[in-house]
Amino acid sequence: MHILIVTDQHADSLGGVQVAIRLQRRFLERAGHRVTIAAPALHRPGYTVDPADADAYVDLPSWPITRDREYGISWPGASTDRALAAALAARPRIDLVHIQGDFWGALIGIRAARGLRVPILHTMHNHVDEGTRAVTPLAPVVFQGLRAWRALALGRTRGRVDRASRGAWRYLAELAAEASMVMAPSRHFAEELRAAGVADRIEVTPNGVDDAAITSVRAVARSERSRPKLIWLGRMSQEKRVLEFIEAIGESGIDADVALHGAGLLLPKVTKRIAELGLADRVTVPGPVPYAEALAAMRDADALVQTSIGFETQGLTPFEAAALGTPTIFCDPQIADDVAVRPEWRVEDASVSALADTLRSAVAALSADPGALRVPDAESERFLQSSQTARMIALYERVLARA
């Protein structure tokens, strides 16, 4: 098969979806298939594409939309259509389009599939409703704008749309109506999409973890410690609840080393609040690190702390931690249900006090029996990318058999 993946952001830009797409491509190619990834060209200063990836990438005309030029937008229209068609003309025939974006990537991917006359599979990675409401009080206006943009780019919807869907869900339902198969990276997000009327049937296809990276990191001995190590990874933004985590550390009084890996708009507030609470002897901020270093830090930790609630469509870090043998302290019970491994700790509610209570319980358990509370190795296989790729290929084949 030759699969065209179309997404909102370049595969070499920062982000969990981009990591997942790079892994999917690698494992699909190992299985004998060809993958072409179309996305906005990356404008990061100094970036050059790896020659080994050049034939797999189609850089669409784009404009940077963030100050650091990490992310861009490609306009879904005739000019982008021509650029994509010209790039594909020199490649083997496309068998299907796999959309892994919910904004311009989705619109560009649908236009491409219509022109190529091939089926669409659409993985919905973004909780558009929750994410938009978290950053603007004008969310309903944004949702109307998205629907208007979709109509401008695509015209009438080619498929059935549940009239009960509303707001962001209606926009996603209009995209889903174009697809032969709709997918979600977790059971809980698939259920939410179904309940909101986005699609009647949604396949669950979790993002996997790199088999080789997990094997390599597992081979390294964990470091000596005098007290438990906790790790937090993510974008330092409001919906990730990193400030609430710091408040809970202060309230809990735990005797543990805590490392916050990541960066974002809240970073200055994070470092300031750590100093104000007198936590500098326990809490460090290593900042963003390469993927391999992040995995190594998760492996070395005694527990990962997952703090967002109701925002993640999968929440990949607890899956990565489980594959590495590291248990998680969960604030979101839906993510905990999807990971479904022991040991684990679940925070009772969204309050800082509840998180502080759970931190105390977890650190006490980890201190009482150092090194013993680990996820069994036998549990890791289902989180690996090789397992997820085999399922993805079966879904591709099912769609092609119906085409």
C-alpha cells in the first residue's frame, strides 16, 4: 500500500501527534508499505530535512503562526492542491488518505482524497471543544468560524451528519462524514465522540511507543536514590494543571525529588511559584529534553504524575511510562482506565487538596518498599508501536476491501 498521511503540523515539529506519526511511518515501512506525509513546511530557524526523510515528506506552502516559527498553516485551496498533486505525481499511486489533523490538515486531506478518488481514514487527535474553551471565552464563535471555513473549503458535506451534534462536535461530525473510517487514540475519547454525534462507529487506535527505544532504555540500570523520584512531562499551559501540581507539592509536604520536564507559557509562573513555596530543594525544572532523554527520565522515576483532567484525547506519557515499568499517579480517571495497569494511584477529585493527599499516599508507599512498585514487564507489549501498526494495517485493508 501507499498511504498518504495529511496532518496539521510538520512531522518534525514538536508535539505528541508528530512523534506518533513518525513512529507510524517507520513501522509501516518496515512492514513493506510506503508512506508519504503532507503537512505545512517547517519554518524553524536552522531546520533542514534529514535526507533519509526527504522522499517521505511533502512540504506544503505555509506561513508560520507562532513566534518561534515552530508551527505553520497551509491554506486549503487550489494553490495547495496543485502543490500536493505535483509532489504526488512523481510518486507511486496513492491507495488511501489517512488524515491525522482536525483543522487545515483535515480540509487539505479531504480535498486530496476527492481528487485522487481514494478512501479516507480519519484519526481525530484533538479535543477541539475542550481545548478551545480552555483558551478563549469566544469558543462558540470559533466553532461557527470553523464550520464556515469547512464549508468554504469543501462545499456540501458528502455523507450523513448527526443533526444532534453541536458546536465543535458538529464541525468534527462534518469532517467525519467524509471518511470511510473514523478513529480515536483512546477508548474514552472514542466514547465522547460517539456521544456527541460525531460518528456512529469509531475504531480505537492508540498511539504506540517505539519498541527499540523502550528496549534500549529498559537496559539501563536505574539510578541510586535516597528518596522517591517523581516526574511530570508536558506543555506548561493552563489545561495541563502544572501550577495546581506545584501547589499540591507544597501542601503535601512530601519528601521526594520532583522533576518538571517541558516548557510553555506558564514556565515563568512555574519557576516563580516554586521559589515562593520554598520548594527548590525538591522541585527542579530541567525543561524540554529530546525524546530519548524524556523516556530515560521516565524509566528512572518511581512514578509519573499526570495532572490534566478531561483535556487529553489519549495522554501518551502514562502509556510510555507503563511500557517502561513506571507507575502513574492519575488525575484523569479516564486515562487511568485506558492504561489499565497496576500499580497506580488515582486522585479522588480535581482539587489541589485531593492531589496532595494522593501524593502523600504514593510517596509513602514508594518509600516503604523502594524499587518494588513497578509495572510488570509482561504488560508492556500492548503499548508498543509494533502491536499498534499490525492493527492499523488490518484496518487499512478492511477499508480498501470495501472501496
